[in-house]
Amino acid sequence: MGGGQIGKIAVPEHILNKPGKLTDEEFEEIKKHSIVGADILREYPELSFAVPVVLYHHERMDGSGYPFGLKDGEIPLLARILAVADVFDALTSDRPYRKAMKPEDAVALMKKMPLDQEVVGILEKYLSAFVSLKPQVSNPRSNP
């Protein structure tokens, strides 16, 4: 499960499961999930440490992310780590619009993205350990 799942409760299901490209309006709805997730966590003082992690996990090192267009050191380290984990999970999971990528291919693509490349490098170095941590989802219909 990706880092922004808690906030996705505010995104209509037809947008989350859309098999094709999102419209600009649909993408604006998706972008709200970071703020919604952070707002939910603010209600629980014992989880307050996670608010900036959830809020900023879609920010990108070059300022191209959302919700605020932060860049480089403006993005907390834990949010940069979650961003890498979230992108890796997204790329290596089946989606309505595409099949999962192999972990090695996902990392190769991530090395070209405006993610914290030190964190991507750590993922690459320990890729086999990370892959073994990810639960393998089997199709329950394939087993009699």
C-alpha cells in the first residue's frame, strides 16, 4: 500500500480505478489526497509526527510535485523516503491502466525521476531485500 492511501478516501472511486489517462480535473482531485491524509492525521496527536510525511510525499526534488511545489531540502527526509517507496510500490504493482514493472526496471525509471537520488540509490543497493519484503498478491481464482 502506498503512502497516500489514507487521503484517497476523499477521491471518488471511479477516478482511482480509471483505466485511462486522467483529465486535468480528475488529477486535481487526486492531488487533494495528500492534504486530506495530513488533515486526518492531525486529529490524532500521537500521529502528529507523520503529518509532514504524508503531506509532502508527492513533492519532487525539482519542485514539480504537489501540493506546494517544494523542492530539495524544503522536503522533509521522511517524505522523500516515502516518495521513493510510494513510487516503487506504484510501479511494481498492477494498475487499472498498466501491468506491474519488474523491480529492476522500476528502479531504472526512478533514477530518471526528480526523486531523492540518494534514497533511490539505497533502494537499488538493497533491492533484493526490499523485494522480499513486498507481499506477493496471488489471484484467489487461480487456486482451486
